[in-house]
Amino acid sequence: MAKAPALPTGFELPLEPRIPRIGSVDQVAVEERAATLARRSIKREAKLFALDLAVRIMDLTTLEGQDTPGKIAALASKAIRPDPSDPGIPSVAALCVYPNLVPAALEKVKGSSVKVASVATAFPSGQSPTHIKVAEVRDVVEMGADEVDMVIDRGAFLSGRYAKVYDEIVQVKEASGKAHLKVILEVGELGTYDNVRRASLLAMAAGADFIKTSTGKLPAAATLPVTLVMLEAIRDVYQETGRKVGMKPAGGIRQAKQAVQYLVQLYETLGAEWLTPDLYRIGASTLLNDVLMQIRKEKTGSYQSPDYFTID
Amino acid sequence: LTDLERRQDRSPVPSGWDYAPAPEARDIVTLEERYGLYIGGELVEPRSGEYFRTLDPSREEPLAEVAQSGKEDVDLAVRAARDAFENGWSDISPAERAKYLFRIARILQERSREFAVLESLNGGKPIRESRDVDLPLTAAHFFYYAGWADKLEYAFPNRRPKPIGVAGQIIPWNFPLLMLAWKVAPALAAGNTVVLKPAETTPLSALLFADVLRQAELPPGVVNIITGDGRTGAELVKNEGVDKIAFTGSTEVGKAIQRELAGTGKKLTLELGGKAANIIFDDAALDQAVEGIVNGIYFNQGHVCCAGSRLLVQESIYEPVIEKLKQRLRTLRVGDPLDKNTDVGAINSREQLDKIKELVASGEEEGAEIYQPPCRLPEKGYWFVPTVFTNVAQSYRVAQEEIFGPVLSVLTFRTPDEAVEKANNTPYGLSAGVWTEKGSRILSIAQRLRAGVIWANTYNRFDPTSPFGGYKESGFGREGGLHGLEPYLDFDDSETRGE
């Protein structure tokens, strides 16, 4: 993509770092492609590989008003050792919590590979003044969060104030310091795949380490086609700049089968390089047990009662 | 903490992810060792006494022996069809005809897995396609034309539609069962009887279809199926008892048939070759356009008469399109047609493979740049790696001739006028594709393209309600839709013309 045509006028995007042609997305065709990929038949060792990977890339999430240090402690030990009866099961990638629970989470995952991610920037709506959002990010980073999951200002995006969205991400990125920044587009509120593509490019241009589909607070969350649109935007940025941006679908992924479909889509769009928790996460609160159940089924040949898997 | 440390020590993800084989079970298909002909509602031995082997092209292994019909066999089949036409079929009530067609459609749906496996075994196409495309469309065609059978008076008001008589139908090997449906369904709906000759290399699904006809209790002789090579087809064309010939296949054979029939009064429709332009404008949704390019030319190994074999890319987006296309090609899974993850299957025959190789060699000689993704091909069987030619000039053979294989020739254009000019600059005129986000451009370009089927922002999409057929050397007559009934009907419009 050496010769990206000029950007359309009226679309406020900085030219540095360079971003690819914005282009557009064909809804019918992208949904068809996603459906085709979802029909891949993944069996035996290939399935076990995917399930194991699904655990390693999982952001185990709890984002409830009723979250307490006790709940976080339970979830943390699940994150570190998802299936105590099978030492072959790896830890999940991270624990994703609200800012107030960051200290509790950090305390519990200490010494393990599990990272702590915190949502911030007036999650989930993002409808607060920028300085408050930035301050919140500074706080969670100071508390020691490894990763920050911010939301974009959809109000600004949908009213065409792209520069506001962009500037805010830039400021949050700066405030995040060494912490990894995941930018949540909340695709369920963006309305079209074209908007999802624009928002993806915008977030990446502003410095996102990851782009993420959803807060999980809306019924319309991650879908295969919307994730494909984002993966294709990531691929374009990589082609154009050589920069690898991560992807995180979140919300609505509850079954192991779905997780495998997401990984197939990732593998066939961005290749094996992206099959790592450094570049791909799945945000989920209830997916883990189904994956564990499927792993044990693959290993033992039979399904076991859900009572053999802890509810945390 | 040792356990923990061990967990963290796990090596990073392996470099690739090998999908385990996911073969569709083939035991749902029971093959006979030897097949006769289906004439007058029965499987009979050929009078010719000759048989030939039909293969699984992905393994070069024989599947069964089928009959080589001679002149006598063709005569018998045509006589059986004539008998059936005159003694019952043309007189039964149209609603009754519809009933048989509905039955056939339902039985095909019920037995679709069996047919899909057989289609992939005998033809080499991926099970994903025979399962998701060929079989659903085949059943849909029968359902669609079943609906017309008792509504012909409404379809052609004041024209008094009548069946023609005996239709001789010769079909190709690329979509054996689907092409059967395209031919048989409208012929029966219109009240004709049929002698069908499936392609030499792919006769098995048509022979299994004979069993569907038995199940549906179709009266004997209404559909007769005779197997054989080109000689059988030629006999069918010559036969005096045939009232109409419908042929799908190469332009060369189509021309020969047209010469043969000149002056005989037999009706004729031809659906022949193509060299379709797939035109990508710079405002197209690129990732989806690339999918469309892939679907346009690598679908069914490029054994598609309407394949988008000439890619016309606007020069301003040439580089990203080619880069994306090459990337996408590297993810195509070529191999066992029965594996559910296979995207590109086997080439249908040795003969076709040789033809593809010959044309590809000519492309390299003439100076086109070839790209083929790294690909492990099975050792046995007929295979060809998905191929892209760039730097192709309009005068190269790979830009002019139909390759009928997984080979794409890429050309560029600068303006819409140039795109139209290049797209139309071919003896063929079957199909074309236009990719742009601009609706007005779709309409204006489509109007200027001389092609029977034009897809906008999609490719190789078929529907029984939509007529299909070509301009120029791609043939004449339409199949599908209301138009598809017309070639199987005679009209008595003298009253409306006031004669």
C-alpha cells in the first residue's frame, strides 16, 4: 500500500502517522465472508490448540456494581489456575475490572503471569469531560494497572467531531504511560461497518495498542463480521506502517465454539503472528468454563457435569 | 510456585495452526460397479455393449463403469421420450406435472448430502461448494419451475403456450447436477419430455438422479438419461426425433451444433464459454472486492463459464488490490475435495489440466508475470495451484482465451470508458462484475457492458428466478426465470396478431 490516495475532505485526520485509505465496507459481502469462515471444521489437535489458546488470550472480566474484593479474589485464582485438576491448563491473559478493584486484583495476581486491566474514561458511556477521563486513567495507572480499556466518545464520533475523539485518545494514551491502551469503539452504537472501520483507523492513528469492539454493557456486542472489519483495518495499518495493533472482541462470546470461530477468523485474516495474547484478546465473563469443559472433553473423550467446574 | 513458573514458561504460540483433516464421510454414497442407461423408466444395458470408466479426479482412481451409448441407444431413448410425450405427459393436467417437480425437489433436499458427496467424488469440487451451493440451488430450481407448471397461461398471456415435444439436453462437467436441474426442470414444467446426456467425466450424479425419478414415480420415458462421450452428444443432436437441443459447453462444440442444426427446424439454445471482466473501481470496498475476485475465479477451480477470469483494476488502486489478493491466495486451502475445509479442489480431468497448463505456459512465454502461492498439492490426482498473471496485455492468449481453470489475468484501466472498452473487447459476452460504492456508476457501466449477466458488488451468485445466458459467442437463449421457460414452449399467437 505504498501509494495511499489522499484522504477525503471533511474527514479530520492527521497525516502523521500515516494511515491507509479509509475506504468503505460492503455489508453483505463482509457478513458472507465472516459466515464462511465460521463454517471451518476444526477438530482434534487443531481444536485443542484453539481451546488452549482461547484460555491464554482471555481477559477474564467482571464489571458489575456489585463487585467486591472477595469476588475479585475468587476470579483471580480462577484466572491463574483455571482448572486445578489439570495442570496443563495455562493461566488467562488478564483480569479486567473497574478502577476501584484494581488494588485488590493486583494483590491477588501477584507473582503470576496474569495482568490486571482496568476500564476507565467514564466507562461505559464515556459521557464525561475529557479532563476527568484523563484523571481517571492517571489514577488507575498509578494504582498499578497493566492495561487500560478506554471508551471512545461516541457522541462526538456520531456528530462528526472526529478530531475530538482523536485528541481524547491521544491524551489518554499519554496518561497511560507504560500501560497498554485498549480503545473500545462500542460498535453497537456506531451503526454501520463503515463507521466501525473509520473509528478503528482513528483509534489506531491516535495510538491505540489494541482496538476493542464493545463494553459488554449493550445487547449488541462483538460479532464475527464486525470483528472482521476491525481485523481488516488492523491489516491495512500494518501494511501501511508496519505497526502491529492488537484486537479484542468482547461481549457475547460465551461458548468455546464461538471462541474457535473468532480464532479461525483471526488466523485466516492476520496470520499466525497474531495468535498471541500480546496481539489478541477475547473479553469474556462466562466463556472460560465452557472452554475448560471442551478441553476436558477433547482429552477424555466425554463430557463432564458442569458441577465439576467452579463457578467463581 | 513451581507450577506457576512452568505455566509462564510455556513457549509462545507455534508458528502455524494446522487444521486437522475434516473429511465428509463418503460411505453415504453406494456406487454400483457398472451403470447402464436410464431409458423408459428402467436401467438397461447399452445396445452398444461398450462401457468406460469414470474417475475420482482427486485420486485418479476409477469409481465405476458407465455405458457408452451408440446410435441405437440414442434412438431408443428418443423413442421412449416421444412415446411418453404423446401418450400421457403432454396431456396430464399442469398441476399434476407440478406435483412431480415438487416431489423431485423435496427428494433432492432429503438426499442432498448423498448427492453433495457424489458430486465432489466424481467432479473434484470441494464439498463445501457442492453442499452449500450446488445442492441447494439444484433443489431451488426444481421448486421454482414446479411453481410455473400450472401458470404458463399467466406467464405468457394471450400467447397459448404449448410444449415442444422431445428435448435433447447436453450438459457440462463443471456443475453436473445443477446443470441437469437448469435443463430438466423448465423442460418438464413446460410439458416436454427429455433425453439428457451428462458430461463424459461426470455422469454419476445424473445416474443417481434416475433413482430420484423412480422415487418420485415420474412416468416412464419422461426423462431418459444416456451416458457417453462427444459421439453420443453428436448422435443426439442429429436424431430426427428430437425437437429441441439445449447445450451447455464449449463455444467450439456449440458452433458445430449450430451448423448441424441449420435448416432442420429444431430449436436450439446454447450456453457457451466466457472470458468475463471483473471491474474494480477505486472507490470499491477493497477487502470485499478481493473476496469477490477470489470467488469469481477460484470458485469451483475456475471451471465456471461465467468466471471473472479477467480482472480489470483501476490503476490508482492496483498495488493494494494485488497485495491483498496475493495475501488472500496464501490462505486458500487446496486439497481433498471431501475435506470440509477445502477451498479449491481437483481439476476435473487430465485433459482439462493439460489445457490449463498449456495456456499458463503461453502466458509466461508472452511475458506476463506469474504468481502462485506456496502450496502442497497431493501427489496423485489432477491439481493446479491458484494462479494470478499480472502485467497482462490485452493481446495475450491468457487475456483472450477461456482457460476454464483457477487462473486470473490482471489488466488495469484509468477511466470508466477504458474499463468498458476493455471489458467488451472479447468475442464472448456471458457475464461481468462491477465493484464500486457509487450506485449511479453501477447503472451506467452495466448498461454499456455487453454481457448477459452483470453482478454488482458480488460475483458468481445464482438464483433460479434470474435468467442466465450470453451475448455473442457465449451463446443465445436464457435459462432460469420466466425467460427460461420460453425455449421450451411453442406459441400460437396468431389470434393476437390478427392473422
